[in-house]
Amino acid sequence: MLLLEAQLSESGRPILQPGEIECQLIDSTDIDLEQETKPPYWNPLLGGIVSLTTHRIIWIERTRKKEPVQSRAFAIPHPAVHALEPPKKGGLKSLFGKQAVKLRIVVGIRKDGALATRDAASAVRVVMVFRNLDSNSDAFVTRFQEVLEAKAWTVIPPTSALPGRAHPGSEPSFSGRQDGSQPSRAFTTAHAGVSGILKREEAQAKQADETLQEAFGDLNALMSKAKDMVALAERIRMRLAGSSGGTGGGTDEGEGSRQEMQDLLLSVGIASPVTRENAGALYHQQLSRQLSDFVGPLLVKSNGMMALVDVYCFFNRARGTELISPDDLLQACRLWERVNAPVRLRRFESGVLIVQARGHSDEAIFAQLAQLVKTPDGTHFGISASDAARALGLPPALAKEELLAAEYRGLLCRDDGADGLRFYHNFFLELDSLQEAAAGQQQ
Amino acid sequence: MAPKPAFELPYFYNYRPYFTLQPVRDTREKQIQLWKELILSFCKHYGMYIVDVDDFPLFANKSIERKLTNEARELFLNALVMEGRAEWLGKDHRKCLLLWRRIEDWADLIISWVQENALENGVVTLDEMRTGDEARGTDLENLEMIILERAVRLLEARGKAQMFKGSSADDTGVKFFI
Amino acid sequence: MERAASGITRKFVLLAIGRLPEELGRSWFDKCFRGLDRPLRMAFRRRPGISGLQGATAARAQYKTLGEDVAKVRTEQMTEQLATFKKSLEDFAQKYKNDIKKQPAFRAQFHEMCAKCGVDPLASNKGFWAELLGIGDFYYELGVQIVEACLATRPHNGGLIDLQDLRALVAKKRRTAKEPVTEDDCIRAIGKLKALGSGFEIFTVGSRRLVRSVPTELNRDHNEILEMAQGKGFVTAAEVQAQKGWPPGRVEDALETLLREGLAMIDDGDPDGQRRFWFPCSSGDGNLSIEGQLGEGPIR
């Protein structure tokens, strides 16, 4: 096989190398060889999702089923790419409407026909066909070019989490332009009189002021355009919501345009809530799988549950860059239900959201708590959230939620005294059953 | 001994409520933890081994006009005792021996010291170990005798040392078998 | 060309317009299609004769259902308009990206205006705004730092912290970052954190804004006591009773709850013998060193 096999996780996501970051996704894409006679082992890869990362381009087989089946995945490492031949615009065929866009990738191969990341003997042309006519293949190609130029695979990944932010031209520039110029304040009072400095500062402040004026003007102009667009987006969104389930929504085309609309809306800053009818943006679907993989091992360490807020922090710290927003996280978690993910989102009465392993039940925790309240200390002093936290291996906030849930279930009762909120074995339960038994006997 | 750099007091030390025993259990547990850590690090920093309950500098903070009650002081020190980081000297609980380094760790330290100073199979007095030339500049300098003796006894039990009682306590000698 | 056919054909052709090359000649087409209205004529001008008619028939066949057609056109419309807007945004970003990062006032204004338009630039990192202006990461990272700072100070303040203190804490942590952080930025980041359901909330007490990071609910009485404590950082039961005119039981209840929730601590050491209730979240004058609150510990 010409392409390298890529490892996928249980939920169908590519397993990334250290320092490898996913940059862009595009669906409905074929990969084929562009030559007259193709080698016997070659089978074209059709209709998959392509993931562009800082290190590779990965084609992932798309399964239609809900259950993530072990899909195949293949990759071309960027070092093997000699050149990109971007798709040609126009042409006679395009008179008949949109055509699938083709990107040709020249890759080096060794004498035995395998991919060569260096010292290539010769080259072949791989062609990537973007079949989804509504996808932004231009952006994908541009990004591909950028990533190739960046050569991120030659850099050793940093060990620290969120790295110190470095931006091009990030020195404060009083002109306020992103021109990377160094600040002009590179002198001391020895070089100019104090009054000189003051005047310079004044001038710079004034310039900043004027710049700001202009900036606000431009901002206003931009916003009025934004308003129009938002209105249009809203109308279309409502129409789409109305048409779901109708004749328009049943067909593949309807499905495709709805999906596309989600993506468009998201890009504009109008998040469509995930409902039973729609799966939201492609981005969130992918993120959902990624998160499921990420959270799994974390849950094992934290006794089966973790506050969503903590997931947000851990995930973003692990990412380091191109972070996800809280809304992204929430949307992605909501999608877990639809794909039978091994983890789920759960809401406590208090509104606290947690992530839990799907098989996890409260019963085991309740059993632990029930035991805890029957110990000598537990009987005399009851248990607080901190006590429960220690015993259950959970943070106090979550331990408290479990205590409240156990109380709701009738297993514990509370004492809100001077010593704080403490929970005891629910004596009243036994009292009730005693009373019932007595009542039964009387009959 | 060279003057030590100033000890940086933690944020809670200047917050008045921490000088009152908190009634809410959770809050009190955190309070105890903070004080335990403070007492240990303070003593370690200044090489103090005995806390005089009535006279320990940390227990009163002039700048905020607060001091710990006797009950609080005993509570915090008791917490250290429970953890094996301190021992009461005497039933009246007025003095407390601080083990900011555990006896086992002192024992290990002594072994290293013996090796560094080529005192294997040699004999020194306990007094020399804490005030002699080889002690200067090391952690053993001015080590509280009670602790030193305990550590050496531990080494004895391990077969690494043998103590000889001299005519007075100061003369007690040790031979190391390392 | 009859009306009906031309209507459908027109749409089909308009769709294809953007992709037609300019090279095809004009005159022959003008002759054939002079009778048609201008846009349609312009469209047909670019088609070779026979296949032009074939194109129309094909179009008719292709777009049987007008409904589908309409949906597709709306999508096209949207895409075009988006492309235009995106270009405007790109130009704006090119010019002002650095300003948004460096000038908090401008940034705050930007956010306000987005809110008025019904646009949430921080909704997703996949949005135009985040991508082009690069502000997503700034806020999401800030969110992480805020969560961490709240967690680190919770043992001390019970999950309630003054916004000013929080900002200072976070700014200190960001020593290496070159972008200043304002209270407004914190407010935006916290606004996003709310969705994560751990009780993140900003509310005003008196003249200060407090950030809550636990799901504890405070009632009016509690808030009023917190307000009273602002400035000196504590209250006594007697003061509350005198100022509010509440019965002692009510005062006791409120103070007790605040103690239990870890939002208050008692102080019995004052020479005047009155018990004081201190509120870490109300000590806005920073009588606590910041390093300590980060839990780094100046010791060791």
C-alpha cells in the first residue's frame, strides 16, 4: 500500500503524535492515484473525511452507522510531499455547474514504491477529489500550503502546557498597526530631555486617539454589515428548523444543505443548539469524538466523574493552542447521546454539569456513602462533603452533589447545624417501614 | 551560624480570623492544616526544635493585634503530634518537640555525614556531632540532643552504630559501622 | 424562450455565472438573444449556441421541484453574502487585529457592538471572529486561568471573590503574556464559563462586582451583609442589627449560613470583645498577598 496506515481511536478519531495538531477537516473526499496504469495493490479511497494536521494528511473512512466501527485510515506525512498542484479555476466543464474540485499532490516514493519522506527515488501524483461541492475546499488547500510551509514536524514539541503567547509583531506599537515594527521608545532620558519625552508621549497618545477614532468608525461600518447578515442567517435558520421532517428535509440534499447551514451559522457566531433532529456543525461532531477519547482516561483517575468545567480546563491545557470555547465543549458533549459514546453528560439538581462514564451508576457511590454513615464516626458526627470527598476520591463539590442525590433517594438525611451541613443514615426510613409493618399487622 | 534570610509569612498569617478557632468543621480543618504547615516550615527555616507553647513567636502577631488562645495552640500542636511530626515533652503539654525532619531521615542524614567526614569505624561523642568542627555549616549543627540521641539509637537498632555511655551525658560516644 | 422556462433557466444560469470564463466572444450571442432581458442576455452571451439550449432543457429537467431550487438558491445567496462579509471582516482584521489585542477599550467596544448585533464572537473557536481576529484563544485561555484562580482561592474565600482581586491574580499569572487583561475581559470570559454549569456567575454587591464559582445561592439578606462588610472587610452582629433593623434571629441565621458556606470566618480576638465576621471576598483592599492566594506558598 502506498499510503501509511494511520491509527484510529475507538471512536474513529486519528491518534495524533506528540506535538501534532489538527488544523482542518473536510468531508466527502476521495484519494486516488493519477496515472494510467495503477499498481495492483492500489484501491482508490472513496468518500472519506480528510483531516489536515501539522504533520500529516489523514484520510478516514466514513461509516454511516451510529456505532463507530473500526474504520480504516491512511496518511501521507508532509515530509513526503514534494509539491501541491492547486485546483484550476474555470474550464469548460464548469459551465455545467459546480464540479468536484481536484487537488494534486506530488509525493516522493522509494524504489520499492513505498512513500519516501526523504531521498526519494521518484515521484507520483496523488489526487484528492473534494466531492462535497459546498465545502470550502479553497480554504483547505490554502491551509495545506501554509502547513507545509510551517514545517511543524521538524520542531520538537514544547513540554509546557499553554505556552507563552508569541504573536508576530507583538511588541506594543504606538501606531497601533500590525506591522511588526519595534516600539520607538528605545532611548533613555539621557538621550533626550524630559520635556522631549513628554511631548513625544503626548504626540503618541494623540496619534493613538486618532487611530482609535478611525478604528471605531471602521468598526461601526463592519457591524452594520454584520447586522444584515445575521438577520439573513436567522431567517434561513428558522426556515430550516421549520422544514425538518418535511419533504425538503428527507432527502440527502436537504440533509446536506442543513448541515452546511449549521456550519455557516457557526462561523458567523450564531450557534445552533444541537437537537434530536440535527447534528450541528461538522466541527462539533468531530470535536465530540475527540473529547470522548480524551475524557476516558481522565475519568478512570477521578473515580468515574468529572465536572465539565474541569474537562474544559484539562482539554484546553492539553491543546495549548486553537482552544475550544465553552459553547463548543457543551455542544460536543450533547452530541455524545447521538453516537452512543462511552461517556455522557449529566446534570445534577443544582445545575452542576459533570461528565461520567456511560456505564457508571450512582448505586456504587450510594453504597459507599451508606457504609460511611454507619461507621462510628459517621453515626455520631455524620459526614460532610469533605468527608465524602475523601472517601469517594472526588472533589468536594461533586461529593456534595452525590450526598444530595443520596438524600433525595432517601438513603441519607441531613443536619444543617452549626457544624455545617452533615449527613446521617436516614433513620426515618426505618421508622417508616416499622410504621408500615405495624399498620400491616393491624389489618 | 550565618543569619538566615527572612522567613516569608504566608497570606493567612495577617488575616485576623485565622487566629480564632473556626467553628465550622470544614473551615477549621483547613485552618489546622495551614497552621501545621506554617509551624513546621518556620521551625525548619530557623532550625528550631522545641516549641514553647506559651512563648512561640508565631502564635502572636503584633501587627494585627491577634494571638492564638491556648486551646488553639494545643490543638494545632496536637495535630502535628497525631501526624508523627511532633512529640509532647512532659505531661503538662507546655513544650513540644518538633520533628520537621523525621527521626529516620535524621538517621539517614547522619550516615551521609559520617561518610562525608570519613568517620566510618571511628568514634565521636554526641556532643561533637552537634557542636564539633565537622558539624559546622551542616544540618547537624546545634541539633537538639534529644533528636540526635534518638536518631543514633535508631542506627544502633539497625546495627550501624554503637553508643558508649561516658562519665557524663556529654561524653556519650558513638562508633559507626557503615 | 417562454416565460416559465426562462424563469428556471435564469436561475440555473445565474448559478453558473461566477464560473464562466470571459474568453468566449460576444457578437454571435447578442444576435441570438437580443430579445431577452439584459441579465439573461448577458448570461447567455457566454454560452456556445447549441449547448446553450441544451443547457436550458437540462436545467428544466434538473430542477423539477421548485422547492428544492429555492432552498438551493437561498444557500447560494447566503454563501455569497457570507463571502462578501468575510472579506470585509478580513480587511478589518488585517487592520485592527493588533488593536483588539492591545487596546482594551477598543476590544470592549467591539464586544458591545457584537452583542447588539446578536453576534457572539466567542461562541466558537471555529467562527470567523475567532479565526480572523484571533481573539478566541485569548478568552478561552483566560477562562481556564480564571477557573484555576477560583479553585486555588476557594479554601480561603468559599468560592466568592472580588472581581478586582481575581483580575489581579490572573494578571500576575500571565506575567509572560504581552496582552493586558481588564475586568471587562474577565467578565466576558466568565460569561462564557457560565454555560459549563458550575455556578460561575458575576453579581454586584454594593459598589463591587463579585465572582461566584460555586452553585451556592445567596439571598437578599446575605447580599446586604456582604455589602455592609465592604471597606473594612467585616461586620459584627450588633452592627447588622442596628443598621438593618432585623430581629436577632434573622441576623444570626444569615451570618450562620454565610459561615457554613465558607464565605465568612469568625474573629474573637478583638480587644473590645465583640465577635467579628470577616468576609474574604469583601476585603478588596488586598490585605492578603497574592502569591499566597495562588497556593504557591512562600514557604519552602
